[in-house]
Amino acid sequence: MFINTNCFIENDHHIADDIERISELGINKLMLVWNSSSDETNEEAKKNILLNSEKIFSEADRVGIQILAEDFDSLTLPCASTKDLILYHKNLPGLGFTFDTGNFLIHNEDIYESFELMRNNIKHVHIKDRFSATEHSQAVDPGTGKLPIKEIIHKLFDNKYNGWITAELPYGKASIDVYKETYDLIKDNFC
């Protein structure tokens, strides 16, 4: 499950209740989407994220929910790059990463370097491919773009990854053949 933190921040007194309800649903991982207000600088937003996340983490820890953050494909979110995620991890012990293969390209980050920095805390994986580094570049069928999808899947296996792998297919354009090919790509290379 994922949730936009503005829902929590704006209604701080509901955090404990919301986390409790999420737990009652049997959800044990929660991916936060950290946003900022339009009048905050990126540095102010990062400071506020750390401050506001403490209560979320405390409540989630109380009921056994792992908090995750992702490298988003946005140049404006204050949590989108590997550098941002590493900063949050240092300040929010227990933060896990959702490793999204298609988003490192947006930030001109080396996917292998990012993997090495995040490898011990990867708790969920999104397999996505792209051709372009522009923020709004469309995802393409995994394995058909310019990202080393097969190699990353091998690295996950070598790292003893045992969590979920989610395929993010091109939005609204995937045929049954694409689903099958993506399944085979993951299954055949996770070894």
C-alpha cells in the first residue's frame, strides 16, 4: 500500500488511527509519498519531511509496519533521488527502499551505483524500463528500453532479495503478450 504523507501531516491527530486501520487490514509495508507545499524550498521540504515522519514511523513501528520510500520519477518531489533516500535513511532508522529501475534515469543516476547504496535496505522492487531521461518519458515494456533490467534482476538474486517484484508496464498499453514476456523476463533472470 502507498499513501501520500500530506494526508497524515494535515491531519496529524489521525496518524495513530490511520496506521492502526492499515495494520488491521494485514498490511505490513507502507510506501510513503513525501510531498511538499509549493511555497517550500527543497531543503525546507526535506527538513519538514524528517520532522513530520517521526510520528508516522513511531506509530508504524508500534504495529509492525515497515515504512518504504521510492526513487520517484519526478524532478520536483523532495524524495525522488538516491541521494534524498539515503539522507532519509540515515535520519529515519528502519526506512526501507522501493527500488524502481525506471526512475534512476530521470535523475541521471547510475543504476548500479544506486543499487550498491541501497542494496541492504531494498524491501520492494518495481521493474520499469525507459528510453529517455526526461521527466515525462513514457515507460516501455521491461527489457526493451535502455536500462539493464536483466542485470539488475540478477543482482537482486545475488543479494538474496526475497521480496515482491512488481512490473510497471506502459500505462494502458500492455497486451497479454507483454504481461507474459515480462513475467518470463523476471522468472528467467531471477537466478
